[in-house]
Amino acid sequence: MDTIVKIFFVFLLAFGLLIVALWMSDVPQNATGITDADYKTLVHSGQTVATTSATKWLAYFFGMGIIGIFGFVIFIGGRKKEATIRKKMYRVLAIGMLFYFLVFNAMTNSWWNYVETNSMDYFMGIPKPTAWMFFGLMTIPLFMSFFYITKFKQWVYTDEDEARFKEILENRQQRNG
């Protein structure tokens, strides 16, 4: 079994323990949100979600874990036999995942800052934590998708892979034929 798969398995076990810890912790009050006094369509998260130490950090690690699972699955799917191709692909994926973690941290810190100070800062008309999510977390997969699309024939499904696939299909048709 691959080393990356073994690390992923250990990661999933730790993530399972985190889920158990979240399940056993107290449910925060107003976790589904409180309507804003000025803007009736804006719902603020409940104060106790981020101020309760256990919930705050468990939720943070849960978010990091979800991003980690996403990253592991992409890295596992990106395994290739050719070391040079694998190295290039892993470099792009590592940069993308690093940015993903950094933006998630910025989004989380801006939310924690809002909860502590109760001051809402806006960026382009939306709250900063939402802006980090919208302009940061949602655009990083575009970076990875760009390389997936432009390098597909070189990294993912090469001409040799296609020829081998056709060979397998022909052999199967001859056996069933």
C-alpha cells in the first residue's frame, strides 16, 4: 500500500476522533444564527459558537480536516508512475492546498475577530469572513482546475494511457466476442 494512503488512513482515524469529540461537546446556543438588527436578511452566527473554547477549536480543526480530506483525495488521484510527471503535479497541488489552508485561516481569524470585537467589517459589500470564503476559498479550486484542464494530456490521461486503454478494450472484445 502507498505511503500516502497509509497517512490518509491515519488522518481519517484522527478526523473520526474529532467528530466524536464534536458530538460529545455541548451544543452552542444560537448556533443557527441571530437576525441582524439593521439588515433583516443578514443572519449573524450565535455568539457562543466561536466564544466557547471547545467548539471554536473543534470547529476549526473540522474545517482543516475537510480541506485535508479534499487534498489527500486529490493527491491520491494524482499518483502516476512517472516520477517527473508526479513531481510537477504534486507541486501544483501542494501550492493549491497551501493557499487553501492559508485562506481558510484568514477567513476563520476574521470571523473570530468579529465575534470578539462585535464589529462587522465589510469588503465589497459583504462581511469579511464571507468575502474570504467567496473570493478566496471558492477561487482556489479554479487554480487547480486550470492546471487540470491545461495539463490533462500530459499529466492525467496521456496518449500512452489512451493506447493502453484501447488495447484492453480490444482484448476484452475478442474474449467476449
